[in-house]
Amino acid sequence: MQLANFLSVLSQSKWVLFISFVLVYLPDLVAAPMVTAESSTVQVRKGQDFKVYLAVTAQESIKDLHISIISPIGFDAKLEGEQVPGVLESGSSYTIVYEVTPPSTQESAGGDTRERKRFVFNLAYTAQVDGSAHQLRQSLELPVDYSTSPVLYMICGVLGAILGNVIKTFNVQKNVKPTTREAFTSVFREEIAGMLTSIVVAFVVLLMLSRDTIPAKGWYDSLALGVAVAVFSDDQLLTKVKQVFPKI
């Protein structure tokens, strides 16, 4: 019985704390503007500029609005167009556009594609809370995926396809035990039709996989993907090509 009474009192105290929290912080929450941020691209790519859109919607009138952006290391974000308005009336909204330039090379500061990049927006403004002016602050974070450049992705993928084709041909000839010169002659002369087909297949596959986002963080992923496509490509397709071009 005592336990039941204790749990009942504890439950009531939780509600009291919750109601107290709402009464204390609800005015600030009502006065705070709605802030959203989004990127113009689903995937940020090395060396390709993109835009970041920050939308501020005032639920109550705010003034002395100041917005600062903290960009990832190596990223250069510049405000595009007009300056941020200092006053927003109740129900009004404004979108701030930033032009962002990411690092162009792996060696550049912040050029590591293995980590997600995060933009932080800090807002400071004055709002009327219970009839008096209050200095309030708000923060918003925008994470973005960061990948290698399309050109490097395709080049490394094609090189991987060539390497994969060499590995595949050497594996077929392992029982014959040819000399190194004979092996390379077989790959780049006798099996040239198969290699060209593997490269074309790899190019098409890499292109299709990157329609929306590049499925690789760096050149090493692209190289491995090209090797995999070449090694696991259909041998029957290569045989048909040889029949069409018997003299190659």
C-alpha cells in the first residue's frame, strides 16, 4: 500500500515538473522562429560548387536578427544576394542563400571524403516575451554527404577495370604457367577484345551507379569497384565479341 502511494505521488510530481517546465519555457518556444536548412544537392562532390538554403519563418515579431555560419574546414561559404534582414514581422519568412565552394583536391584542408561535413548556423535575435524584450539564440546543424569528384571517380573506375581484366586473364592462364612477357602479350594483344569489352561494361556500370550519388568515398573505392566489375563480368559476352571480331 505504501509503495502504491509512493508511486502515485511520484507520478504526480513528474506531471508538476513537466507543467512547470512548459510554463517557464513555452513563451520562449513560441517566440522562437522556425528555422530549416537544406542543400541544393543530395551529395556534395569535391570541386563542385553548391548552394545552401536557410529559411527563417517568424512565429512572432523578431528584430536585431543576426545569422552566422560555421563551415567545415576547407569549405568557403559566401552570402548570395541581399543582406540578412534585421526585422521579421509575425508570419513572415525569409530565405538566405549561401554559395559554397568545397575543397578541390584530397590534399586540400578538409578534403578528406571519409567524414560527413556539417554546417552550423547560429541565430541571435530579440523577441517579445511576456511583454518584455529578450535576447534569444538558436542553433541549427546541416550535415551533408561528401564524395570524390565525378572525373576522378570515372578515371579510377576505368583503371580498376583494366587491372581487373589483367587479374582475370592471369587467373585463367595460371595452369599454363606462361612467362611474364607472354602473359602481358596475351592480355594486351590476344585478349584485347575482352579487355575493351570489360572497360566499356565497367564504364556503363559506373555511369549508371552515379546517376544520383557517387557510390564511392574516394579513388580507392572507385578503383575497387572497377576491378570488381571487370572480374565478375559475363564471360559469355566477351566470347561473343571475339566471334564478331575474330581478327582482333
